[in-house]
Amino acid sequence: MNDRQSRLLKEIVESYIKTAKPVGSKSLCKKLKCSSATIRNEMAYLEELGYLEKNHISSGRIPSEAGYKYYVVNLMKPKELSSNDAMKLQTIFRNQELSLSDSISATVEIISEIANYTSIILGKNSGENTLQQVSIIPLQNNKIVALVCTNEGVVQNKQFVIPPNISINEIVKTCEIINKMLVGTPIDEVSTRLEYEIKPIIAEKVEAYEAIYSIFSKTFNDFASKASETVHVSRKNYLLEEPEYDNVAEVRKIISKFDDQNLIEKIDATETNDGVNIYIGSDSEFDDNVTVIKTTYKKNGSEGTIAIIGPKRMEYDRVVGLLSFLNKELNEEEKDG
């Protein structure tokens, strides 16, 4: 591809990103200082290469998936984050009073606000999570909710149906014993201590202790498997406001994918290099009609993935600039620590 063809592809991609409308040859003549016929010939050549396509015979051209990929690798320059947006994020990163989960929640909201796309954070929490409190919440119809939270602000709950022979007071008594003896215990050690240290005490002080022990054992086992991971999705509606998603069936498909935990977690599983990684269309493993741009972070002993999801017609320069800033800030903080 020569310089003029590169410039032409860049102009078409950036015009389509802004307007979501196919680009015709007349609009490009002044910018490239060429005749309309020359532009049409170059467009036809780029279409032959697979970088452009058109929706129907009379329309202008739009970038193909290959065209976006060429643009990202060869033509795009990331935009620096504004000082105001940088300050917003740095304020969160350096606020020592925020718990990990609060920090993540605040970060993901600001990322969506800045980028104007849906953002996701998939985190692997620090192994230093310790038990902060266990609570029992009675519900109607012989049901209870067991609520567990850690010092890092990770919270999980599990609902149970209480057998008729078990008193809620006995469950509360067991909960008090656990809080007295296990608060401060690393989450991955709670189940073992419950089995060997707490169960004998429950057996002495609580009737129907086997059934009650089973409730707390299931709660902690379930919690331990989930507490190591957190998923935050922010502003799903941002993606659906794009003109690409004006079809009801397409909207339903995208929404269902955001509610699919396994599919969301595939974003984290995709091979990642240091820095910012871009997955366009079929490369995203999320949906053929979106782009996923992501980076990894390490913060306070925890690590995870920050991803921004938008249409293939995404403002790549802004999003890559934002994630580059996050990658540098969060990972430098880890090095400094």
C-alpha cells in the first residue's frame, strides 16, 4: 500500500468512526488533493485488497474487519488522556481508604464515562482476603441468606431452606461462634478451621449441629471458589446506543452475552501480551460485531483485566490511549510498592 492509499484508508476509517455513514469519493477529493476518479480507483484497489467494502452498489465504502486491523496496526496514533480525566483516575488509585472492590467499581464507572463504551473489569483478588463477618438474614417460608464478607470488601451470599427441625436461634448462635473464632482468618483456610476447630464446639452447644454445620460449610466452600474472582460490567446500555445495534434481535443477543458469566470470563482468558491488546470482530471471542480492547493490571497484591467493548467502529485512538494510561499507572504503582 502506497502513501496515498494509506492516507485514503485512514481518512475512510476515521470518517466512518465519527459518522457511521459510508464514505464517498467526493468528500475525499480536497483532503487528498486528487480527482474523484483517482479516489474511486484507489477505493476499488483497497476493496480488492479486502480493506474496504460496501453495503450495496451505489453506496460509498466502509472499512472491513481487515481494514480496521490494518488501521490499528499501521495508521493509528493513540490519543493522550486529558489532564482532567487522568486526575479522576489517579485520585481513585491513590485513595488508601477505598477497599479493593470500591476502587474497582469506581474505576470501571469512570472508564465507561471517559470512553463512552461498555467497560468490564475481571479481577483476581489477593490471597490476603480474610474473613470479616458472617451474617444470617431470615426470610419467609423457612428460608435464610448466609452473607459472608472479607476485609477487602468482597461480599457473597447463599440462600438455604431450613429443615423444620432446625431453630433459627441455633443458626444465629452458630454464626456468633464462627464470628468470634474465625474473623481474620484467610478465606482459603476458613473451611479447614471450620471442620477441625469449630465443628466440635458447635456439636457441644447446638442441637441438630450436623445440619447447621452443613449450611456454613457449603457457604464457605462456595465463597472460597468465588472470592478469588470479581467481575464488574459498567454501562451495558452504552454499546446499545450505537447505530449498529438498532435491530431488536441484535440488541437481545448482545444483552444476553453480557449476562453470560462464562462468556465474559473468556475475555480474560484470551491470550494477552503486556500493554494494550485489541481484538476486532471475530478475534474477540465475544461477538463478531464488536471490538474488545483490554489491558492487565496489578494493584495492592491483586491482578486482573480491564476491557472496553464497543462496535468495530470504535474510536481506537481514544480507547488505546486510555488503557495505555491505566496500564502504566497501575503497574508502576505495583513496582513502586
